[in-house]
Amino acid sequence: MSVTMLHPDPHAVKHNRFVAATAEAAADMERQIGRNLYRRGKPLRECSTDDMVGGWLAEEQRGADAYYLCMMREAN
């Protein structure tokens, strides 16, 4: 085995512009996962965190609002 396989690379981040993830970024990512689950027709029970549930419910509400808007435009 080579030395690089046995010892971790001390310079894992090689770009100067790297920004470490924050708690807000992680929450936003989980909300996006929840939105994607809704769009794919997955049930709410597949969400494993509160942020995922929030994203799932927000996407459901967005869809309901869009449907209502379409029905109101069609009525006029």
C-alpha cells in the first residue's frame, strides 16, 4: 500500500474559496430534499427531519396555491 492510502491527506480542501457548511445551509438542503420527495410523490413519512417535513409541506402548499390560482383564472 502507498503512504497516501495509510495516512489522511492534510490538505483535503485545495481551493481558497471553500466555505464550510453552516447550520442554515444544512437546513436549506434538507428542506430541498423534502420538496423533492413531495415532487416525486413520496409520502410524508419518508421525511426523517423536521426541516424535510417543512420543505415537503411548503411544496404541497405551493402546489395547492398554484391549483387554486389556475381554477380562479379559468372561472373568469
